[in-house]
Amino acid sequence: MSETLTLGRLFRLALLSFGALIFLAPYIFMLSTAGKDQSEIFSASLSLIPQHFSYLANFTKAVMRVSVPTLLLNGVIVCGLILVLQVVVAVPCAYAMAKLKFGAARILMAVVMLGLLVPIHATALPLYVAFDRLALLNSYTALVAPFSISVFGIFLFLQFFRAMPDDLIHAARLDGMSEVGIVARVIVPNAWPAVTAFAIFSVVAHWNDLFWPLIVVTNQSYATPPLGLLFFRAAEAGDDYGALMAATLIITLPLVVAFLLAQKRFVEGITMTGLKG
Amino acid sequence: MADVALPASAAETAGRREAQIAWLLASPAILLMLLFIVLPTIAVLVLGFTDFELGYGGFRFVGFENYADLIGDRTFRRSLWNTTVYTTIVTPVSIVLGLGIALLIESEPRGRDFFRTVYFLPVASLLVAMATVWQYLFHPSIGPLNAFLALFGIPGPNWLGASSTVVYGLSIIGIWQSVGFNMVLFLAGLTAIPRELYAAAEVDGAKSAADRFRLVTWPMLGPTTLFVTTISVINSVKVFETVKTLTEGGPNKASEMLLFTIYQEGFVYLRVGYASAMTVVFLAILVVLMILQYRFLDRQVHYT
Amino acid sequence: MNVFSLRDIRKSFAGNTILKGVSLDVEAGEFIALVGPSGCGKSTLLRIVAGLEHPDSGEIRIGDREVSQLRAADRNIAMVFQSYALYPHLTAGQNIAVPLAMRKLTGMQRLPFIGALRPGQRRICADIQRQVAATAVSLKIDHLLDRKPGQMSGGQRQRVALARAMVRNPSVFLMDEPLSNLDANLRVHARGEIVELHRRAGVPTLYVTHDQSEALSMADRVAVMIGGNLLQLAAPQTIYDDPSHVEVARFIGQPRINLLPAIRDAQGMVQFGTLRLTSPAEPGQAANVTLGIRPEFVQLRPESQGMLAARVERLEFLGSEVIVFAKLAAIGETVLAKVTPAEARGLTAGQAIGLQMDPSRMMLFAEDGRRLPSAPVSAAAREAVHG
């Protein structure tokens, strides 16, 4: 790989840069519009730098009308609970399926494979009816419970555990550990790459999910970030683009910052979960 | 004989103990799978044969009446058609772009991390939020996109507001959002190709980049491409966020998509039985896609 | 006549010098083994010859062509890779056909479906099939042609890789550790086969290996590379008996050669115990030197006999021979002796013994590693010392 700029390389770089500009355009306009006042937005110019910096006004409007801290807190609570439950439930099950012999393993494997096919969209109707009957709508329980089991998590950990040497577990048994001790002190620490990858996948998926929260939550105080933004849009009638962009910016920022800080892990996590799923 | 029997029974006890522990470890997962996956799936299949509506007390079994209604339901047919159009646009374009960008990034040592980050950014962004930004970009009078087109004297359409263009508008957002995901999968596939194969291809006389792509890259990416295709199709069929946020199926049902129609029917009009029948169709589509993938995997891209 | 030569090849990666000016001439039909420890630059040299890497300086000639500016595809070389690098999606037959198809068919003719419609395509394809079949028969893999690499054993894959390299007539054959992925038995068998194939085809071959027994047993000449330098290029027997550098002596030979520190005095005399050598040298200069002797030229004597007093540390029984590890009483260095089991009978660890070394087999190396000429001190002189 020589460092000289050939015509071919120049062309490739130009192509990549042009594409990058298009992909970044929404972010650029979001940043720009969040600082423009109403009249400037409606003058429909392509200029990116606001004539009068209205960032303060727009952000104040956004923060006044959406309870940003509540939304973010709800997002963190829901995603955190989901992730912890998923890992706590899926890891022991995957370990049992990968390393222990028991009669139901094959049937369980079939259920997991079928489960991979069934998204929340397919089970939402009966679950909604059930939560309605139990008067559990508008609660963290309703937001979290259906995702406490992740067949995808089981599948991912299963693949990972199968690749782990049996000798590791035999050695732990010889050292006198119980099976639960083996899971907690040998399997989980060694499964860390898989857990990280799964965590990124899970958090991205549930932070961004609109479908299920939209169904079970009508009360603003339980709204997750996407749902909160939807409420805000409805309230604003979609006209005040300055405030809308400011709100959008605030809501988008946490995950984007997390991504930018740990992008290598993000990409690895998505790749790993993607390729194995 | 007792000498032989004794170790066998010891092994049996050990085996039973191991099975007990396995059950114990797997039981929470089994219970939750039954509760949140198996039972609801069965319930959907059953509900599809009823006229159950939320808010009314009882329901009765109506056989295939719901499915018969679906065939004649113009909204549902429109919804299936729109989803098909959306999928046939978004899937191939996002795969070709994802592969192209991955190849460019792979062959260009400079700025690799930067470009990967930029193209992946939409995957990590809140789609509902970014849809709002797109709505502004697409705005017929104040949107930058049409202002840009106007520079070249092209009158821009009312992207999300006209029934003739709304599916294309949503498709553009869908492509923008999924290219990065496909790209990282292709990048992973590319790094998994042994370097020696390229060396062998060069020694064997593959002079041009196109020759090497045909001899090594494309066949070696086979499993990745198949997987990316399946995932892209499934994700396109599941399009919901942008529809709900931006168009609510409009104008005039021109952007009704499968999941949005199910959502409206089941959770807005509360006709659970009828919506369940739609859900069964949706599930059937997913099953068919998976079967197609496995068939193809066995025949075409399995090398060992 | 040289069919192939390298002149002063230099290469460095990111500030690390991998090749420090390597020159090599290969004659018609010769089999040259390039051997050295891992990281010595031998694989880089091979990849440079193949055109997969480009040297920082130096020239490569194949026949009368200077090829260092040519791409791999234009050099008419064939190569067998360590991992075999077979295309996993193609059958064995298709794999073997690739180098022919790439050269004989145009891009259009190689296109699926459309290709079959191009003029001449059918005739050329039939031609290719004939050559593939002939090569397959000569390597006894004609029954494998429809299988994919995933369905073959390691040995079978190795043969397909050989066939792919042999199917056209290359001007040079390059092999990069082609046997290292085979199990031990198969490896010894495959050595003989490759030598036989080379003898029949007569194409000059450059064979890279880290396994000295492979190099010594297969090659016409062995090139020993260490630390980016080609230290010696000679027949296997010469490399073993008469190494030109201390590193060559150290690398070649199992068990390893004994190397002992000594001093050459101003008169050119080297003394080690009762052992004495003369080495013609610039007079008046004393210098540190290294004495080398192969374990098979060290004999055991009873205690307080022989040239050097030593103590047995341990014994390694290898079946037909025994390696005795003995620590020299005088300087604490461990010396290896290769003896017959009969000679080693009754020896135990800790036992005191004497060692006798054959002075005519002693080698002398300068401090910088160069080999120095040396001769045992004449019988008369020796008697004078003993007397």
C-alpha cells in the first residue's frame, strides 16, 4: 500500500467524501436549523449558518415543553432493566444448553430457533390484551417484561459458549466449584466480549424502539425518548422546526455521543451480533 | 456382574444430577419463553379465527372469515403492495451501496475509521428523531432538498405529502438508515477473506481488480451477502417508525405499510381478531423468507 | 547458465529492515531450499520473487528479463501457498483450470452465459480441460476433480495446490512451506513426491521452509537465511560439514552443534583444555573466537581421561542413539555428545567422565561469526605438549 496519491485513489476518496457528505447532511441541517428562528426557517434558504443565533430560544422552548430529563431517565431505566434481565436469564440457559446434557436441550434449541422468527410485532396483540386485563398498561413492567427473554441473546451466548473449551469447566469442577459458581465465576467473566456485544445490540434496539412503548404507554411520565419526541411533535403540530430540531438534537445526542466515544466497540458489537444472528 | 453394574449406576446418578442442574439453570428462560413467545404466538393464531374486539366482552369463532375479509380489504392490499414496493427499493439499493462503500473503505487506507463512523452514524441515531429531520429536508416549500433542486431549475415534488412520491420518500430514509449496518457486515466479511487467496489469484493471472473481485471477493462474500439480504428484507418489511412519525399511512393510504396497518387495526380501532389475522400473514412472510434463506444457503453458498 | 537471479534485494517495512541485500543465482533445473528461523525474511523474499511484494531496491531477473517492475500475473511464475489458497467455491478441477483460463480466455469469454457465445471459447475450454485432466492424472488426483476443497483431506488439498501450480509451464516454481500443514508421516512421504515431480518437470524451484531436515533432504542447494542476510548457499553436505558462519552452524544440525568460547593468542594458537588448533591470522593480535564441534565427534572416555573433564547432567535416549549432556568442569558449559546406546550403557546423571573431541572436525569462528581456517596442531607439536 503505497502512500502516493494515484488517480484511482483520488477518485475513491472523492467518492467516499461525497457519500459521507450526503449521509451527514441530515445532521448538518439539524444543527443549523436548531439555531434559526421561525422567520428564517420559512425563508427557505440553503445557508447553513443562522443569521440570528436563536439556539438559546429554541432549546429553551424544547426543554420547556418536553421533560427531557424524564425521557432520558425512562430510557435509561427501561433499557437498563431489559439488559440486566436478558443477560441474567439468557446466560445460565445458554450455558446449560451448550455444556450440560439434559433431555430438553434439543426441544429447547428448536424453540429458540423458532423464537428468532417471532418479533415483538407478532406477539404484541395478545400481550397488549393481557397487560390491559392485568391493568398493567402505563408501567415500567409493561415496557420491560416482554423483553426479559431474548432468544437472540440465548442464541448468541450459546454460540459463544460452544466455542469455549470443555476443559475450562472440567478444571473448575475439579477445583470444587458448584455449577452456579461456574456460571458466575468462570463463564460470565470469559463471556465478556459476547455480553458487551449483546449489550450494545440490546440497548440500541430498545432505546430506538417505538412500536411497543407506543402501544402500552399513553401517560407522558412513562414515555421513552422516541415516544416523548412523538408526543412533542403532536403538541407542536410539526410547524416550529427550530424547537423541533432542538428537541431532536437533545434526544439523539446521548446515543450518538456514546457511539462516538466507543465506536470501535459499537461496530464490533453490531458486527458480531449481526453475523451470528 | 455387580462389578459392571455399579459404575453404570454411578454414571446414571451423575447424569441425573447434571440434568437437574441444567433444568434449574434453564427454567427462568423456559418459563419466560412460554409466557412471552410461545403462548402469545399461539394466541395470535387462535385470535385470527375470532371476532374479538377489545372493549367488548365476548367473542366467537368465525373460522376463516377474517382471512376472507383480508383478501377483499383494499387498505390491507394497498398496505401489502406498498410494503413490497418499499422492500424492493430499499433492499437492493442498501445492499449495493453497503457493499460498494465497504469495498471503497477496504481498499483505501486513509480515513478508514472516519468514513466507517460517518456511514454508520444513522444506525446509532434515534430513527424517530432523524425522521423529523428528514421531514424538514423533504418539506415542499422550506425544505433544503427542494431548494437544492431549484438551483438546477428542477421543481421538487411534495415528497411526503403527495401519494405518488411518499413511498419513495420513505424509501430514501430507509436506505439512509440501513446502508451503514450492511456496510459493517460487509466489512467484517471482507476482513475474513484470507489474504493468500488474493495472492493466489494474482499469481494465477487475475490482473484487474474486476478479475480478482469475480474470482475471490464475490464468491467468498456469498454467505455474508445472503445474510445481509435476508436481514435487509426482514427489516424493510418491518418498516414502522417513519410511517408512524411522518405520514400516518397517508396521504390517502398511499403509505400504508404492513406493521402500521396492523397497529391501526389492533391498537387504534381495537379489532384484535382481525388484526391477528393480519399478524399471521406477517409471520407467514417472515417464515417464508427464512425458509428461502436456508434453502439458498444449502445449495449455493455452503462450501464445506 | 542462470535461469533466474536476484541481485542485492533490499526491503524494509515501517522502519524494520527485513532483507539486507540478498543475492541468489539459480541454475537450470535446480531445486533450491531457502531455510531459516521464522522472521528471517525468507517468505518476504519469496513474495518479492512472486511479485506480491516489491523490493525497495535490487533487481530480479527471470531468464533474460528484468521483472522487478512486472506484476505477479505477468511474471509466469507458479506458487504453492502454505495454506494452499484453493478457491473454496470451485471444485478441484476448476481450481486447477483457473491459471489457464485467466491467461487463455479474454474477460468477455470468461463471463458466465455470455462467455459461451464468444467465438473460440468452446475450443479453448476443451483445451483447458485436457490439460487439467493430464495434470490430475500425473498427480493421481483425477478422482477428486469434482470435489470442493472443503470435502478433501489436507494431503489431497496439497496435491490440488501443486496441480494448480504445475498445470501451465512456469519459468520458476515457488513453494512457501507447502508441507507444514500436513501431519508428520504424510510430510515425509510428500517430500519424496515433490522431489520426484521436480525431477520430471525440470522447472527451477525455490522452496521456503523452516524445517532444516526438509531443506537438507530435498534440495540441490540450500540457502540459509538469518536476520535478513543470506549467509550461505551450498550443497546440503557442505552446509552441514563446512558452515561458513557460526549462525549457519548453529541453525543446521540436530542435536545442535557445541559452541565453546576460546582465545586465539598472538601466534594464532587456540587452546582449549588439551586441545590445540592453529589458525593462520594476522600476527600479533589476540582475539576471542568460538570453537564448534558437532555432537557426533565428541566421544566419551572414563573419568580423568580424554581432553576435558566433565560431569553427566542427563541422558536423552533416542532409540538408535543417545545424547549425553555433560557439563565441562573447567568453564561450566554444557557439551552434547551423540553416542551409541552401547557406549552410553551404565552412565548416570552426576557421574564424572572425560570427553574426547576429534581435532580434525573442529571448526573455528571469529567474533563476528565468520568461519576461520584452522588445522589441528601437528602430531610432533602435540607430543611436545604431552611430553
